[in-house]
Amino acid sequence: METQVHRGGARPGEPVSPLLRLYLLGRFEVVREDAPIPAHAWRRRRPADLLRLVALTPGRALGRDQTIDALWPDKDPASGANNLHRALYDLRQILGGRWVDIERGQVRMRPDVWVDVDAFEQAIADGGRERLAEAVSLYRGDLCPGEHDAPWLSARRAVLRARFIEAAYPLARAHAEAGAPAQAIPLLRRLLEVDPAAEDAHRQLMRLLAETGRRAEALRQYDACEGALRTAGVAVSEDTRLLRQAIQRGEVGHPQARPALDGVRRAARRLLGTVDPPPVRGRGAILLLFESLVERGSGTLVLLGERGVGKTRLAVEGARIAQSRGAVVLSCVAGAQGAGVPYGLFADLFREECRLAPAVPDPFADANFDGRASAEAVRLRVFDAVIRGLAALGEGRPVYLLLDELHDADESSLNLLHHLALRAAAQRLMIVGTCREDRIHAGTPIQMALSHLDGGRLARGIRVPRLGLVATREQVADLVGGIPPDALVEQVYRVTDGCPFLVEEAVRAQRETGHQVPAEPRAGLRARVARLGPRVEVLLAAAAVAGQRFDFELVRPVTGLTAHEAVGALEACLEHGLLDEDGSGYHFHHGLVRDAILDGLEPVRRAALHGALADALEASAGHEPPSEALARHRREAGQPERALRHLVAAGHRAAARAGLREAVAFYAEALELLAGQARPDAAQRLELLEAMGRVQLELGEVSGAARSFGDAALLAGGAGRPDVRARTHRLAAIAHAAAGRLDAALAEVAAGLEPAGDEPAPLLHLRAQLDWHRGAYAEARESARACADAAARSGDADLLARSHDLSALARGMLGEASTPEDESDAVGVAERRAQDAAPEHPLDLHLVLWDRDLLGDLGCAELARGAGLLVDRARLRDAPEAQAAGRLGEGTFALAAGQLEAAELAIRAALDGFRAVGSALGEALALERLGVLLTVLGHLEEARAVLGEAVVVAERSSLRRHALTRIHAAEVRHRLASGLTAAAEDALLEASETAARHGDCLACDAAFRPEAVRVALARGRIPDADLEVLSLEEIARQRGGRGLAAVARLARARVLAGQGRTGDARAALAQARFAFLAGGQRYDAARCARLEARLGGPVPDELKALDALVRVDADA
């Protein structure tokens, strides 16, 4: 049982959750005051191992020497003691107190820490069906998964598995005997994951599957049973074989493959409130588009229109057409999981399907959110799991996917939609979404998503207008059940202007009152509610505050009504079409109904209802309260201090699920609330700033990340946290470096090195990288040597090897021979990765700095030599990702040098390498370079497809805004080369908006600003082009080298030509050409030559040779 501890902010006497909760079953997560401690806090193994060990020790106490022997058996006593004290110090910093400490030679954990293992074992010991169910719910998987190298965990892990099996099988059997296969089937599947050779469970599962009409699955289960028993060296029993034969003969169960309601009827019931919606009127042209979609068997349509215009009804009609041709219909609605929940749109789909068919795999199960994995890896795992899940639901048939209310979808869901749209043909997906036009604003997730879908030719937008008079007459006839009087139709049409939902409300109001159609349908709706009485008003008010979809059992206590009164009010709402029931809960018949209720609530009453709902949620939440909903209710209730911890928890959970934009929104709001407190908690602000910076860096919002890390470093310095100060300075330096701001990055490194604590080696390693990329090879060599010394002192095998790599690269560029130390690799790769103190490497700086290097004073040949050295070194070290990064550098510099065939070979090799190691950032940047190269070569259709794929990959990559800005700039160039000026301007808008979020970035400015000049000139907007050139020239003066100066000069020449100043333009082109040639950038020099030829005058032979490199005239 949980120990109940009173916490500030809760009322005396209230049951509250423990201040610290530790989850070890199926995951490693520590929750402090309802907020999970972010995964990056556990980057060192020592504190996590110590916490796990003490928590799992009987009595939560272990002798000091026993602790050292268990955790560091290979250490001498002095080193072991040092490790223990360091682990205790780290643990205090992470947990915010002495939850684990040494007392009289014993390492002890406080007794008020709640541990899921203890709760699991206690529930089993208590016995009884309810307590066994609680135990099964607590067992989320193996003890400490991923920690299989710890011998002290193995025996306990096996015991807990056995205890789970002892609890799960009797519970599953009880569910089956009670006629509840929906509960029994998933429990049996979980049991078989733990014990694949449990034949009784296999047999029970086969019987249940057959009895619920899934004979094919039951037979496949027999095959799984046979395979598992064969592996265990056991033969299948006679009872199991006989059961299989009975299932084959059809003697067990009945052939019903689907639940009672088919996909269309379920969608209609859930989204429209009825399984038999009225006919569609006045939409013949749109229905033909649905027919065409179904005929193709794949594709994406987005229905756009105002509220109440009938978008969802049309989408359901499309589902009916698809299902009649053999498709499986699946549906979901955005916002049903709560605002800000990552992947909420698709989580809603699978939650509904899992409710109806428990065997359906859930892509959003905790197993797919490994806190130790990178955000890129988590997103790819989720995306792949969704594709597998949809394929399983389709059972070999096409799938019609109805996505309602896309304007409310979170960014992660919309990224996943883009991923699916790109693969619609291969996966046989027909995707239909609905979206309100008034919610599409520049820079919002839905606007960006629709723009990407349109730009990639992956979706078609269909505007749904209001009905005309004839169609309105038909709808009114359907509603009244006969031919309506002309006067009634004209009056309805005048009042509603043909909006189908308002037509429905107007007719309903007229029929209920017998009076004329109300002049304002919304007022008529409120009057209808009032006529139903105060109990209905009270229930609807609480439900409206809860949300469009709500849990009646949660709302009922908030109303103050008795159970009988509340049920009576609910039935009245259902009868009068205000609410609908869909099998899993209740929702308002339409968003306009809820809006009408909310509009009539006084602010004070609304705030009180939010507070009451939050209290009800906290009382019913169990182990994992819904932080997103609680944060909203506490905030709207005017309880900022109580909202704060839920915002922090929601941010951490979103970040752990790679919901980056969602996490940023929660963190930003938490920081705002914290700043408004009279005495803000500095430690909490420090934690939030670092967490915010990490998510911003992952998103590629580099300026914001640098600010967050910089503020965190200042706080850490004032709080006496040198290790955190050094780490946040290093992360700030990485953010600056990713934007090409090497001077700012080096300044952060210098600041971090002052009192670096345990961080000197990572800082020195970063300094060596930065020096190498700015061509200061001697300084890079010395920094690498200092890094090696620091790494050796701290026992950091990973950084020691990395420092030798950098030393070899620096010496190679200086023409020096490598030292024996540089060539040695005494520590294996596996040991390096498993070490305790490995620093984070949030992104590969080589990968993002190649383009920046071209803008400085180093020549292409020198840069290509450096990239080649990196490839060679990576081969030596068996580091495939670094090898791919080096190959991308080689391809980038070959393209700049005009060596197009060599560039293509290198870039395609890099692309293959990044795909093999799962680097989405590397893949996205390689696709961007390939798209530019194909444009240069004139392969425009292939380039379009490659750049479209690049956008999809970039949406799940780290440094996302950086990759997207470059890709959109490449799309502008491609569309100009294709003669699509208007489309180029659309892509330029995307590049500009993404760059604004990305922040000040040298490489991105050099990529998209010259294209902005070309678009403005193509559109005849010479003053706009001039302003862009002025910005580019200023950036070149302040931060660029020879390369960026040449880019700016070429852009200036274009404007001069547009102004009719031919002589000045030719002079500027000559200057740009000379600068490009001095740096070995022959392709851009060739573009200058082509433009010079266009301007007339003599063309020297050397210009003719350059000009031949340009294969697409419009690309110049």
C-alpha cells in the first residue's frame, strides 16, 4: 500500500500520494511530487544503480561494504568508497534531498518512499481478486529492463516474474469464467510474454479467441504454443492438440470476425452520435472525390470548412463508400486524450480499438517509450509501431482512416500523419481528415502540416461550403419527415444561411416550441437547455468545463446532484440531442452545443468547476494522475501553485515520449508561473531551464536553447553546483555551434572550464571539435591532448578514445604523424558505451558544421581532406555514424567543387549509412543535399520526391528546425528551377517561418536568404529583394568569411541586374566568381558565369568552361 504523506497544497486530512515514487517494473522512473524526474538526470549509472539496489534490499538497508561489493566488485576499497560517496552526492542532487543516506555504516532509504515492487508483492500477499488485479496492473514488465549486466538483479527478477504468473493466470481464468474475454485475453497475452512455455495459458487463450470469433488467431496461437514448447524441449500435450482440432472443425466459438458494430457504424456513433445518420444533401461533387479515392485505394483528403458545415458527416459518408468496397474503417478524434498529449490523435484510435479487440497491439504502450533512448529513436519506434498496428487492424484489406478535428491535433500526431501520408500507397491507406478553416493560422502545427502535405503533393484539400437553398430544403425535409412548407424552409435558410448544424438546431427548436424559428439558433439552444430544468443545466455546465468528451462518473460528483438526479439529467440530455453516448463515454452532440453552455457560465462559477474537477481527478487518478488535464483545471481554477507541479510533470512526460513541441509549451507555462511567485524555487527553475533547453535543442530552436542553458548556468553558479554549471555551459556551447556561432560556443566552453567539476574532459573535447572546424588545427591538437589527460584521470574511456580520434584528425590536417596513443584502442566499444561517466553527445557537430565550414575562409580541397580523414578514422574505430557524417562532408564539398558524379556517390553512401544506424538528422540532411544535387543535374521529378521525403524524416529528427529550414530552402531552389514561382514562394514562406523558430543560424541564412532574393525578383518585388540582400551582407560582415561574402555578393549582383544596372551587376558577379574560385567552389562560380553570359558582353573561354557545369539554366 502507498504511504500517505501530507504535502503542501493539499487540504489537511486529504489522502495524497507519496512525495517520492519509484517504478522499477518494466521501466526505471522516479516521480517526485507527481512530476517524473527527467531521464537526462540519470545519465550517470552510479546514482541510479545505488537507488535500485537499496530499494530492492529487504528493509531498504544494506551495509556500506556490501553496497560497494554489489555495485563495484572490481574496485579496491578506496575507489569503491569514493564511488559510493559520489553516488550519494549525485542522488541527493537528483532527488532534491537525503532520500538515501549512510547511517551508522548502513546505506538506507527512507521508509516513506513508495516502490512499485513493494506494492506489487504486498497486493499479491493480501490476495483477493481486486488486490490481484492491482498487482497485475503494477507489473509493467521485467524488473529493471535493460540492466541485465547486474548480477544482483537476476534472482529478484526471476522471482517477480514467477509471482506475476501466479497472480495473472488465476485472474485471467476468473475473467474468462465470468464471461469477460476482453479482460482475460490481454492478460493471457501478457502472461505468455513473461512465460512463453505456459501451455495452460496458451490453451485458455486459444479457446477464448475461438469463442470470440477469431478462429484464425486461435490457430496461430497454437503455432506459437508449439514453437515455444519446442524451444523449451517439451512436446505439445494431447489436450492442446485436441482443442486445435476442435477449433479447426468449427466446434468452438462462432465465425464472427468483427464486433457487433462495423467500422462505419462505430465511427458514426462515436463522431455523429447515431449509427444511422441522415442522408448527405447537396454534396454530389465531394462524394465523387470519395469515389475516386476509394477507386485508387490510397491517398489523403482533408475536408476544410467552418464549424457545423458537415465535414464529419461527409467523412463518415466516405467511410461508408470505402467499407462497401471492402475497406476496414478506423476513426479517431483529436483532443479526446487531452490537450498537449503527444500522439493524442492516434492514441485515441488505438485506445478505442483495443477496447473493442483486446488483442490489438497498442503502439503507445510504455514499452515504446524507453527513457534511455534518443527522441529520434522513440519517434521512429512509435511511427513503425503505428504502421504495424494499422496493418494488423486492416487484416490484409485497405484501411480508411478518419481523423476528425485535425485543427486540435498536437504536432507529434500531425508529424505522424505526414509519415503515413507519404506511405499511404504502400500501406493501402485512405486517409480523410476534417479541419476548421478558422483555426489555420501561420506557424501553427496544423498550418505547417497542411503546407507540408500540399507541398509534397501528398494530400488534397477540399473546401466544404454551406448548403444552398435547394439542399437546405432537402435537409429540412429529412428532419421533419415530409415535404416542408416553403415558408419554413425560407425562414430556416435565412436564419442559418445553410449551415447544416444550425439548420438541425433551428428545426428542432421550432418543433419543440411550436413557435417560429428562433432568429439566433445559439440562443434557441440555450433556451432549450433552460426548458429541461436546473439539473440538466448543472450537469451540462460541469460537463462543458470538463471538455468536449467527458467521463460521467468524474463529472457527477462535481454537480452536487444525487446519483439518481444526475442519471435522470443525463438521460434528458441524450433524449434531446444535447449529448451523445458512444460506448466508451459521453460527448457533446457538437462543439457548438458546448460553446453555448460555456458562454453562459460566469467566470467565477467556471473557475470553481475547474477546481472541483481537478479535485475529483486527483482523487480518482491512482498511481499516474493525468498531468495535462490537471494542469489545465488548476490553472483555470486560479490555482497557479497547484498547477505548477502538473505542468512540470506533463512537460517531462511529453519529453519522454518525444513530444517536443508539447513539452516546450508545458515548460514555458511552468516557468511563467514560477516567475510569478513571490519566492520562486531556484532549484526547480534550474531543473526546468535545463529540461527546456534540452527539448529546444532537440527541436532545433537553437537561440532559445542557448538562452535556457545560459540562464541555467547562471543559476547553477549561484547555487554552488559546479557540475551543473559546467554541463549547462557545454550544452549552451553545443546550441551555439549548431547554429554556426563558433565564437559564442568557444566563449561558453571557456566559461564552463573555470570551475568545471567533473566536466573538464567533455568541455575540452568540445573545444577541440570547434577548433578543428574553424581550421585552428594546432589548438585542436592541444585541446584533444588536454581532454585525453582529463579523461584518463576521471576514468572516462569513451572520451579518452574520442580525444585520440580528434588528436589524429588535427595531426592529419597539420601533416603530422599520429602518435602511438592516437592509434591505440585498448578499450572496446561495448565497454566505452557501458561506462558510468559517458557525457552526452546530443548531436554530431561534424554533421551540422560542414555547410557552415563552406562559408568561412577554408577552401573546398582542405575541407574535403578533413572529411576524408574523418571517414578513415571512423572506419578504423568501427563507427558507422561518424563514417556516414564524413561521407556527407565529402559529398557536400564535391558538390560545391562542381564534381557532381563524385558528390552523388558520396551523398548516397552517406544516406545509406545514416539509414543503417537510424540517424534521422543525418538522413534528413543527406536527403537535402541529394535533392539539391538532383536539381543541379536536372532530375527535377526525382529531386521533388527526395525533398518531400526529407521533410517527413526531418519532422522526427533532432535539430528539427535546422533540417527543415535547409530542406525548405532546397525546395525553393528546386521549384524555381522547375519554373514554379508561386510554389517556390510557398516553400519560401515555410523556410522563413521555420527559420524564425530555429533562430540565428549562419548556414540556414546562407541557404534560404539568397533564394528569397530570387523569389522576390521573380515576382517583381525588387525592394524586397534589396532588403534581403542587405540582411545577408550584414550577416556576412559580422560573422562570415570569404564563402559567405561571395554568397552575399552574388545576391547583390542579382538585385543590381534587376534594377537595370548591368555594368554594376557584371562587376559584382566577377567579384563573387573570383571569391568562389578562390575557395574551390566551382559550381557557384559557374552560376556567376551563366549570369554574366546572360547580361551580354564578351565571354572569355574560362567562363565558357565554367558555364558548362550549369545543366539547368533556371537554377542559375
